[in-house]
Amino acid sequence: MTVPTAEDQALLSLRGVNKSFGAVQVLASVDFDAYAGQVTALVGDNGAGKSTLIKGVAGIYGFDSGRYCFDGRDVTVTSPRQANALGIEVVYQDLALCDNLDIVHNLFLGREITKGGRLDEAAMERRAKETLAGLSVRTVKSIRQQVASLSGGQRQTVAIARSVIWNSKVVILDEPTAALGVAQTEQVLKLVRRLADNGLAVVLISHNLNDVFEVADRISVLYLGRCAAQVRAQDVTRNQVVELITGGRSGELGLPAAEVLAADPSAVTDPTGPLTAAEAS
């Protein structure tokens, strides 16, 4: 495995983390780093362990062993509330938006601002406008639009804006361009890049290598529950990343194959499925 050389310390750093479900070891001695001001793409085939890794970071699962470091110190994260307190937010694949509410109320869902025992609509509206303006979001006509009336790209934008409105430091995006058209995908990828340019550490989970190479600064590859490589995007080609995803090795990079975790490789899968907002509640 190659560990990225960086001028700055990783904001989020995992070292040798392990996670098993019964007899199935899903993560084995995985290292992972995410840096402030950069997009780190997390890639791997279905069952490679991506969802389990991110659910461990988000506090949905606790890692069985290994080090979890945040901002230079060891931490213990065993619940989504603890992850949120550190400044870690996740935009789930299902987005977890309420169609019957407007944009403002979706941004503050579960974290409403109150004044005198009543919702402080003016304060929430002001902060919503500031957040969207800070992200250079111009595709939304009104922050009082109901989410049901928004396009797929606009809905993704609202979900991402909700993740940064709380002064977050790490934003994890699970397949943010899935099922979007070309124009909407471009819109979302520009927003992803702006998040990093604003100083956040962005973790992008994606199967689309075109998206990965368009916005990622670093690429972390999982193969059969192990970290096959952590590399700078500029140092690898698409073909090399495909080799790492499908075989755990790249001949050109000289990276070793990840060790097989069980006698029956078909038993080594990520049983947790895609990220869902329900798990964080």
C-alpha cells in the first residue's frame, strides 16, 4: 500500500481499523485519510467495504479495533451524535429530504432555531440564504420552494447545503451523482469542488471514475475489505485505478494485491448496504 505524502496532517485518519459481522471480516487493517481542503474519493467494487468504513466513521457502527484520529487526536466515535459533534456530516444516498417541507425547513430539520418557544423563521431563512450564497448556489429560485418541486440536482444541492450549515469539517457524500443527468451531474460536481475549496475535507464515494478524476485530489481504493492503495489522483490513470478496484493490484504502480480475507472469497462482502439516513437517527 502507498501512503500519500502530504504537507499537512490529515484531518480524519484511520489506522488499522477492523470490523467483523459474526464470522465475516468486512474490514481488515484499513488505513484511510481525508485532508482539509481536498476531495478524497473512496472507490471499490460492490462488497469492498466502503459502506462499512463510512458507517464506522459516521458512528453508525463502532470499529472492532484500530485508531480513529480526528484533527490530530485519538477519538472514540460510537454514535452519529458523537460524529456530528466533531463536525462530521453525511449526505446519504436517499438524501433524507421531506418533500412536503420547503428548503429552509429541510435545512434545519431536527435542529430548528427557536425563539420564545416558537420557530425563529427569520433567523433560519437568513442562515439558509447565507449558506446557499456561500456555496454559490444559484439554481434555486426561492428558499421557500417545497422540496417536492425541485429537480434531482437541486435536491442534492439542498442535502449538501444541510451538511455544511452546521460548521462541519468533514462532509461525506455517498454517490451524489447517481441517477442524475449530465447537466445536473456537472452542477453537483462543481458544488463538491467548492466544498473543498472552502476548506472542508470531502469524502466522495463513487463508482463513476469520470466524476472521481474530475474533482478528486486523492483516491483511496478498497479491495476485499483492505486498503489496496491511497494515491494522489494526478499520479494514477483510470486503468490503474480499475486494476486496483478489480484485482487489488496495479502492475504499473507496483502495488501488491490485498490479501484474501477468507477461504471462500464470495463470503467476503460488505453486508451493510448503501448509507441510509434512518441508520443515523
